[in-house]
Amino acid sequence: MADADDSVLFNVYRRADVEVVRGEGVRIWDDGGKRYLDFMGGVAVLALGHCHPALVEALSSQARTLWHASNLLRTPGARKVARRLVDATFADAVFFNSSGSEAVDLAIKLVRRYFNTRGDGPRWRVITMERGYHGRTLATIAAGGSAKLTDGFAPLVDGFDRVPFGDLAAVEAAIGPETGAILLEPILGDGGIVAAPPEYLRGLRQLADRHGLLLILDEVQTGLGRTGRLFAHEDAGIAPDILAMGKGIGAGYPLAGVLVTRAVADCLAPGSHGGTLAGAPLGMAVADAVLDIVLDDGFLSSVSAKGDALAARLKDMVRQHPAVFAEARGVGLMRGLKCRVDPWLMAGRLRDAGLLVAPAMDDVIRLVPPLVVSDAEIEEAAAILDRVAASMAS
Ligand code: PMP
């Protein structure tokens, strides 16, 4: 049995009393040898599951070749991965960092810098969404949309105007002379799996254009194939000016980044931003291997197909267990079940039964399995959900 004394760590998580020690594909094992089906996926991080052979090979091969180099030197990996992302998206340039929070933090910095360097600042205020989640840095907690992020951390970074998610008129009403940007997740993730309708995203794009604002999409959770598109906004047929990515691009390796248009990239100059580990070789090797798979023919359509299969099973759950589940929602392999019972209790019962899911807000469990999940694993997860829900209804 592992040492259960967690007092050496900050006490900021509702950790389950389970110590996991090994993973493979969509499976993870605890220190007692118990096996779980991992639909938590590191919370939407494990795009390719645990210990994918191609990622293990890419990382170990890079580790033997060039471990790290300063950004005062050029390295081929960063250029190659940036080029692949630029070729596959709206973006003209990429900056890499190590966490989603850092990526969104940079997006917020870019708003100020963009307008200040053009001489039409100060336009530094950012419209953000209730129930939004953008990370844990000082700026991103202020950008987020729930009080638990900011409790006790005043004084907060100023400049965020919050509106209800999905309400276009509220965004328009919030635009003032100092507004520089609109920032949102195309699908609220930690906010409970709520997808922005495509017409809402198109409306935001139009508002941004009309008022000269930057549209920033936080695709840290929705990106890298999770919704069946490389990035979720593609479904709406629009492009942002700035996009924050994270989670799936490193697939478990600490890596994130910001994709921007040329106009935004050009507001930076040597010395105006940086990061010791930005675009470092190990992460770039992993990202390159992730893109090999995610951009391969048929991969994204397979995510959509599996997402549809999971959605159908979750709808069955709501029909069969109306006292336990209120609603199934989401896109691709980013799914949520709104619960009529405490989602933490539900997640605990599912874990005992061998299925890991991630609670979100006060009433949702998230199912965000690796994108390589099989149909059989989806059926297995559904069977566990069915069994546990039946036991909770009675
Ligand atoms: N933005 C979104 C949409 C996220 O889901 C998260 C992580 N849950 C973050 C930002 C923060 O990313 P990280 O935890 O890697 O800093």
C-alpha cells in the first residue's frame, strides 16, 4: 500500500482514495491491481490514451538526441510543429508554453499589447463568460466565471466583464470603448459541458469584426480532435484571432500554446514575451507524434463516429434512469451527463465499479475518454453506468 500521507502536497484537490500506478490505452491500474476504464482521461488530456507506443517512442528517441536547448538557439522541432499547426488551421504563427493557463494568460496579454502597439489603446478589457474556466494564474482566475476560482485571491487582475454564456445581446451590451476582446470556450468544459451553438459563435465573430475586437477561443479542452474536428470552432465555419490550446497537444506531456493571426503575432517584438521551456525539444517531439495521428486520414471522423456512439448510449441512460440522470450533452468525445444526484457521489460509485469519470460544476459528470477509445470500451462504460445508475435509483 502506498504512503497515504498527502500533507506534503497543497490540499487543493478532492482526491479519490485511489493511487494509480500504471496505464495502457484506455485502462489504468491502481496499486492494488484493480483495473479501471479511464473515461476521465487525465481530464481530457490523454488524447491518445496511456503510454501510446508512438508517443513513448517519440519522447524516448528525442530524449536520447537533444534533451533541451535555450530559446536563444533554434531547434527544428518547434518550427516543424508550428508549421504543421499553421498549415492545418486559421493561424499564421504559434507560441508554445507549458500549461493551458499560461496559454490563456498570454492571450490576455496579447490583447493589451495588440491595441497598445497600434496606438488605438487602451483597449484592454475582455468580455468573458459566466461558468467559463481558463486556468489558475492571477489573470485567468479573474477571467473565469465562478467565485470558487477567485475566493480569497483579491485584489484580482482587472479588466474582465462577464456575461451569460450563449447570450449574444449581453455581449453587445457589454462592449465599451475600452473593450479589446471576447474570450470564451466553444464548449464550456469545467463549466459542465455546454456547447456554444454555431450561430452564437458566428454572431460573436460578426460583433468582433464590427467593433474591431479580437476573438479569443480557449480550446484547451476542446482542441486537438476532441470534438471530431482539429479545433471545435471549425464546426461554426469561423476563425478566431487568437486560440489557446493545451491538454491534447501534449497528450499528458506538459505542453500548450497560442495560435494567432499574423496581425496579432506582429505586435510582439524580441524580448516582449518568452518562456524558458517554450517549444523545448521533448514536448515538440511528443506534439509532432500527436499530430501524426490526429491529422491522419480518417482519425477525426472516427472520433465523430465514436462520439455519436457514446452520445446514443448516454441518451439511453437518461431515458432508462430519469431519477438519476437529467440530460446527456456534448460534442464528439467531450460528453456530459447532468445528474440528479451529487456528481461526486456518482463518480465515486462509478470508480468503485471500475469506470473513471470527471465531475464538473455541481451537477455534471464528464466523459472525456482518450480519442482512441474502442466501440467495445464505450459499451463497457455504458454497462457500468447502467448498473451503477440502477443501484442509485433504488
Ligand atoms: N482552459 C480550459 C478551457 C481548460 O479546460 C483548462 C484546464 N481544465 C485550462 C484552461 C487550464 O489549463 P491548465 O490546467 O493546463 O493550466
